[in-house]
Amino acid sequence: MSRVARLGAFIVVTLAILVAGIFVIGGKQYLFSSTYQLRAQFDNVEGLDAGADVRLGGVHSGTVRDIVLPHKPGEKVTVVMDLGKSTHEIIKQDSLVTIETEGLLGNQYLAISFGSAASSNVRDGDTLASQPPLEMSDLLAKTSDILDSSQQAIQNATRATAN
């Protein structure tokens, strides 16, 4: 095989790998498929970033396109999502968006609940209702309160049995 033929083969293989990589990345970000946008508003989106997964029934169905800060104090943070057209019939006007965490300390993602059959379909650009995320600091504070009250109950039981 001549030197020119090997160089040509190398260039063709490199371009094929590059094109395959673009399609793999594009498939994850829905660059080459039909999508529509939905919005959700939250008081706090701590840990959620643009590019995060959007899951419907636990299945990757879209990505977070943008997180828009409020223009005035007291307004909510708006999360803009790109979703695949295949989810259009499942997500309804009464669907609920929540911020979830993968595992205990994992990445944040958006979870959308299935809507009811009686509700109407969403349209491109609609805003869905949201539920505030469960924050670990609140959970730890409640756990601490429970432990304190159980310690008092144990001390009271110990005193009662001693008498």
C-alpha cells in the first residue's frame, strides 16, 4: 500500500470517527431530533445546571436548556426544558415537575410526572406546575429534632423504671 493510500485511509477513518462522535453527542442533546420546550418555575434550583437530564417515568426524555434568573425579587427561577416529541402525548397540563437527586449525593435532574388522561396536552412553551425540592439541610434538621425527642423519651423511661 502506497504512502498516499495510507494517508487517505487515515483521513477517512478519522472523519468517520468524528462524524460518529457528533451524532452520539447530538443524540444526547436532541440536536438532530424534533423537540419542543416546556418551562417550570422554582423558588430554588440549587445544584441543577443547564444540560441536566429531564426524566419522564425514570427514562431520559430531554435536557435542561436554560435556567433563567428572576428579574425582580420575589419572582421565581424559570427552568427551560427541551423534550423529545415522543413525550408530547404523555405530558399533560396537570403534570408536576420536581428536582430529584441521583442517589444521596448525586447529580440533580428534573422529573416530570405523567399527567391524567382527562387533562389536555401541553403545547410548546407551556409552564408546568412544580414542587419544591427536598433539601438535605431540612431533612438533617428534622432528623436531629427526632433524635433529641427520642433521647428525652429514653431518659424519661429510664427515670420511671428506676423509681
